[in-house]
Amino acid sequence: MKTQILKFLIVTLILFTIETTYAQLTDLARIEYSYIPKGKSDDSFKRFRAILNYPIKTAEDTYLVIGGEYSNIGFDIEDNYPFDTSNLRQLHIIDLNVAYTFKLKSGWRLGAKISPRIASTLRQKITGDDLLLNGGVYAIKDRTKDESLEKPYRLILGLTYNSTTGIPLPLPFVSYYRRLNDKWSYNLGVPKTNVKYFFNEKNIVQSFIGIDGYFANIQNPILIENTQADNISLSLIVAGLGYEYYITKHLIWYTYSGYTLIMNNRLRDNDREEVFKLDNVNAFYLRTGIKFKI
């Protein structure tokens, strides 16, 4: 059962690629902070993330989007483990994002994205083990601004590939959003499913269930009971409440807080097999930031 849950978490993290592709088209800049104090433990997880995208219009309704993303993950390890943890205290994830999108006469928007990634402890020179490749292709039917519809909607269909999984095939993705009326909307999909309530167009609350996590190479592998740990990963499912405030039409402050339902924090070998299980007790979750979107 635990193995099945772990596989589910890995797959959902893969699907995060296609959702962030859509965000890449709308979020021009974002600064975000996440925090998880580990339950019944002195350990904690902190992440600072910055995203910057620049769309280049190449033709009518056609864009080349070039951007980058940087995440600095601080893993405060205070519990006693049977190995030296100093090599795990800081992780770096750096993405170069290149996306191309165009709109068909039918109203569908098609696009593709490729994201070379460095995900590592970065304690020495970058090697091939630090390099990963993510990407995806997608189709979007966005009628959220169509005033002729009583219940505007957005549908995203796609295929996404993530090299961290060892699965040599692209995986399907579906996400569906609908605005029910001037007060309610919902979104079904990955990495987040939510129900939103609009006090007005500037103040929005939501209940949500979503995923989060990371995967990175350990440049100085850790030997644990004659088995070498080459990677570290965190995958979790979290449920909670969120709030969004539109400072201006394009500038938004947001915060999400909740509690993890499932958490898997592990050291792995090069075959992605578990070597050591870190603290996996469910805990409080906080994510907050500010973004500028079109």
C-alpha cells in the first residue's frame, strides 16, 4: 500500500510540469516562500522560490516565452541520524524554461515547453547527475473571459515528461476550471484541486488539496549501512485554506496554509529505490508570495 501511495505521489509531481507551463504563460514574475515544521521533530523545510518569464510576441496570438526559476531549499536537520547530514542542509533547483504557444481559429491554444534543470546540493562542480530534463505539450480551451457564457470554463489537456521518474514515456494530464457564478468557482486537476469563494473580485478565499515537493542529486553521496544514497526527495499531499488579494489587476498577494495528509521524505539510490526514510510525520504547511500576471 505504501509503495502504491509513493508511486502516486511521484506521478502527481510529474504532472506539475504541465500546470506550471500554463502558469508560465500568465505569471510574468513570482516570489514565494514555503515552510513546513516537521511534526514531532526538530527538523523543518523552508523554500524560497523566484520565477521570471518574458513573453515575446512573434505573430498574432503567438508567443515565445523565455524564463527561469530558482528554488533555494533549506532543510534544517536537527534530529539525530546515523550519518552526517551537513551535505543535505541546502538544495538548489534551477530551471531554464522555453515555451512556445499559438492560438488556433477554433479557439484552442496549443503549446510546448522544455525545461533543462539543475537540481543538486551544489557543493562542488556541476556534473551530469545534477542535470535533468522536463517538458510537455498541451492544449488549452480557455473561455474564462467569454461574457456570452453563463459559466465560463478552462480545459487543459496535455502530455508531460519528467526525467526524474525513470519512466521513458510521456504521461497524460487533464485540468478543468469552471466559474459557477459571481461567488463560486472550482478547479479539478493536478497539482491542485480547489473550490473558491469570491467576496468580490479582489478578495478570494479557497479550500484546496494539492501536491508539493522536490527531487535533487546529492553531490557527495551518503553511505548508509553499505548502501549509497545518491538523491533526496520530498513528496507530499496537503489540504487547507487559501486567500488571494488583488493589489492591482495584475499584482496578487496570496497565502495558503494547511496540513499534510501524506508526506514522503527519503534518501534514494541511483535507481530511485529507498535507502533511508527521513522524518515523515504529517505537519503544518505554509506557502505565501506575490505574483505579477497578465
